[in-house]
Amino acid sequence: MINILHLIESSETGGAEHIFMKILSNIDNKMYRSFAGLLYNGWLYDELRKINIEPTIFRTSGSFDLGLIKKMVCYIKYNNINIIHSHLFGMNLYACIVGMLCNIPVISTFHGLVDVKSTDKLINFKFLIINIISSNVIYVSDSLYNNYRSKYYTNSSKSKVIYNGINIDIFNNINSQCLRKEFNFKIDDFIVGCIGDIRPIKGYDTLLESAKILTNNYKNIRFLIVGSQTGSGQDFNYKIRKYGLADIVKYIGYRNDVNNILKTIDIYVLPSISEGFSLSTIEAMAAGKPVIATRCGGPEEIITDSYDGLLVNVNDPEAISKAVEILMNDSNKRLMFTNNAKKNVIQRFSLDVMINKYMDIYGDALKIHNR
């Protein structure tokens, strides 16, 4: 039995955390025994406990915490950990230092750009450490890898791209429920959906500007926004009211029944400014919903424009509103996109494909390390 310590610095409801959960939930438990380490309690902590994995909280005092390194080293030795798989920049750095001290291989995964502070004076040195010590450095899209490669040191021989995967069967579930009645939508309302935590990088201001444009011409259009509000930013419902969209845009916070949400909407919009990948986009495609996404990094590798979705420029509310209008008025195009999108997701973004690639990486890392 190979013992793997999975580490991540966040415990919120974002894409990286969901992928973390998917890996621990679906890895071959006859071959691998999974341990989980977090920096604080939160959504991810609770979800891990539901699948009978008791996460260890490695609390940190912030900055560069030597005490955290010592705690991790002791934990690894006590539990006979054979390999570390870490996620997000800060934890990747700690994992590499700890892996070197314990003489075990480390797999580092990058999910996006937002957790890297370009103002950090030691940023290039930290990337050097991660790329020298890691057995493999994983990026969730080619665009993410290329972005990092253009700015920081990367080791091409260790760098690999593994796309995030989803359980496609969940979105084919005939028991999914349409929630229009719960949210007081009418039968003839045309619902535009968006799923993602409420953060500036997600581009919700652009979406609200698009909603204002569209409501001038379409009285039956409605918007359903789903996601946790993190940080100390302005209350999102207050922002909706400020835009004068309280009757048009419904924000419902975080939901764990994404399949029901997607069954409720007519089209899906991703208005993000930057995405390493976009889990919600492939979920919408798997659920048979036509998708509009910004050219913000990851989506360009998922969607072929005008074949299985529409791509628009970042921070362009008029482009989003025009794309929504095109799909509202062309049912044949919506059908074509959904048929092509489903094929695309099945072939490229299934959960099994992702899990098998990570397990191959684990096996190769151990072989090389034990030579």
C-alpha cells in the first residue's frame, strides 16, 4: 500500500478544492491510502469527513513558517508517507521543502494564476525551488503552463498538463430536478446561469453590465448566479440592487446540487477575467447547456468557437450580451452546440481520464525516486 499525503492551502469551494476532493474520492484505494492536510477548517474539511477521510489541520502563523515545516515532517515520518501531492503555489513550496527533508517525491499542481503574488520579491526563487525539487509539476491547461513559462522558471522535462475531469454520469442523471419553482422563475423565462465564487477575477461586474443591456430588449430574461461569497468584499446582493437588477438577477450563494442548477438554466455564461481551466464550463457542457465563455485562458482549450460554444473577449459586456442574444434566438444553434459539446467532454474531460493520469504520475515518480 502506497501512502499519499494530499495537501492544499485553501478549504473553500473553488475549482482547485473540488478537484482535490475528486482525486481523494476516486483514487484506487486498493493501491493508495490517502491522507489529507489543510491549513484551516472550511467547506473542504467538512466534505472530506463525509468520505471518511479525517483531514489534519496544519495551522500556520503566516509568512514563511518553519513551525509548519516541522509539523509536516513529523506527520510524514509518523504515517510513513511515500509521496506528497500538493495543490496551489504556497502549499507547493512547503511540500517541496518537506519532501526534500523527508526524501520522498513531490507532485505539485497549479490550478490558476490568482494565488501567485507577482509582487513577491522572492517569487522567481520560489519557482526555482518548486521546479527543481518536484518530481513533476502539473498544470491544468496548456495556457496556464505557457503563462507561467513566460514569467517564471519552469522545467520543461518535469512539466505536464492534466486537464480537470468530471463525473459525466452525474449530469446525465434523469433524477435531476428543475428548480424554477423554487426560485420563482416563470415557465417562459429564459434563464442565463453562472456558477463560481464571488471574486473580482470571476468577472461578475461584466455579467451584470450585460444583464442591464439585455433587459432593455428582452423582458423575459433572467440570471441565476451560484457561488460562495469569499473575502470581505461588498455584499453581492447589494451590488445587484445597485445595478437596478434585483428583479432580474437572482444570487443564491453556494449550492452542492450543480446538476439541478444546470437543469434549471437555458444557457451558461462564464464571464471570468482569468481561468486556469474552468470546471463549471465542462459541467455545463456535459449537462447539455450551450456555453458562452470569455477568452481568459482555460476556456480556449475547452471550447471551439462556434462549434461547441461561443468565445468572447474579456471585460466586454456588449460581446456577452450579443452572444446571449444569438443563442436566445437560434434554437438550432443551441442544439448543435450541446451535441458537439457532450462529445467533446466525454472524449477529453472525463474523471476517469484525469484520475488515471495522476496515478500514472504517482507510479512514475516512485520508480524514478527509488532507482
